[in-house]
Amino acid sequence: MASEDSIKYNEKKYVYAVLTKEECEHPFPQGKVSQKLAFKITEIDVDSKDELGSYEEEYALDPMHILVKDYLTAAPLAAGQYKGLWETIGADPKLAETTNNFQIKFNNMESAV
């Protein structure tokens, strides 16, 4: 491990990952990312500052799940824009709003149960 890839005790570093949906047939793909920490522990004598020994350790972390909600974000609308955007969505036949009526064929609740 290179020195710029190491994290010392009580130090913070961040990792960023960019995921794309390219070449995916599903509109909202889901996935699971397995992860683990691999580190080297070095024991040091506090008085002499000499290294007493070291060993490597691995620690499995819980998998990270990527779901549909990870692709959604709040998009603020300026006053008066909602109706126009709603009508644009309604023009798309895949997203068109439908209304149905459902009726239970019983005269009263006791007959239905």
C-alpha cells in the first residue's frame, strides 16, 4: 500500500465512486457492492518508539445496496411550473394517468366477509 493510500490513527479520508447505468436494460437497476477493510496493524513501544511487530488484518463490512431511491433527487420547481410539467408527463403514453372504478359484488359488508 502506498503512503498516500494509508490512513493513520484518528485521521479521516474519503472514498468516492461514480456508478453509471450505461448499457443497462432496466430503467432502475439495483445492485449490491461487497466491501472490506484490509489494513496492517503495527505495534509501537510508546517509550522508545520502536516497532514491536505488525500483522495484516481484514474486516468484512456490510454490503452496500443501491436501490431506485438512490437515483431520485428532489427537484425544486419555481412557482407556476408544476401544471406545465404535469401536462408534459401526461402527454407521454407510458406515463399517462388512468382512472378505474372497482366494485364489490355484495350488497352489504356481512355478505362480503
